[in-house]
Amino acid sequence: MREIYPPHYAAFHCIAGACPDSCCKEWEIVVDAESVEKYQMVSGELGNRLRQAMITDADGDVIFQEREKRCPFWNAQQLCDIHGGLGEAALCETCRQFPRVTQDYGDFIEYDISPACPEAARLLMELTPEQWLLSENDCPEVTGSLPEYDGKIMQQRKDQRRILFACLQDTSVPALKQ
């Protein structure tokens, strides 16, 4: 099994209150089952807020009910009350992972950072052509059933990725003109 990382993956760190936007607004934050259990046990005012904010949506997912299109835990300082009150480890999986994205393709796993995050986009745009190299690592084989993918289509995607990264590394191609 191979793990593939883009060049900016390790460099990403959330800039929190200094961010010009926020991942805490205008999307549903799905709360994983383990976090739901943890949040049920939190005491005090924050525990009450957590329990009141968790609702089940039409898809059956537990989410934080938005207030004015924002996460109810995003405070006036543009910081997270859960992170501030309970620490980073207490964040639900959605919040702990974003903007990190993991795609399991069966014979390899690809990790990326979504440019939906302004800091991730900044890192991506600052890469020089020479820096567009994917890192690949061997990882232990996964036991159990693997996702099913059409081998021919997956090979086409791998070929397209190889061509895209070759183009990104080609210093003879001028950048897009404004």
C-alpha cells in the first residue's frame, strides 16, 4: 500500500483567528459518534451548549445546528469555544481534519489539503514548479475489504495526475497571464 502526499501537506497549520475567512461558517459540521459520546459527558455551561447544539439532520447525521450560518461554537474572536475550553483533542473529526482530505483508492491512499481553506490555498499558490513533487511512502497493508474501483479508470487517473504534475514542474511553460 502506498501513501501519497502533496508538497504542501506537512507545511499546513491553521492560522485560527488570523484567517481572513472561516471554516466555521456556511457548512454543516458533522459530529462523529465518538465525539457525540464525549460531548454528552462534558459538564458545565459548555456541556449544556454542546448537547443543545447537536441535532440529527435529514441524512441521519449528528451535526451542530448553525446559528446565523455559523457554527455555534465560533466566538467573537473567531476562535472555537470547544478548542479553547477542552483542547484540540476534543474537536470532532470534521473539525480536527479540515482542510485535510483523505481518499482511499484501494491500492494507495492520497492525502491532500483543500484549497477551500485560505491558508491551504496560499501554501498551494506559493509552490514553485520545482516543489511540485508528490511524496510517497509505504504503509502497512490494510486488512479487511478494500474499496472497489475500476482498475482501468484508476490507471487513467494515475496517468492524468502524472501529466498534471509534470506540467506543474515544467519551468518552460509561462504562468497564466493576467
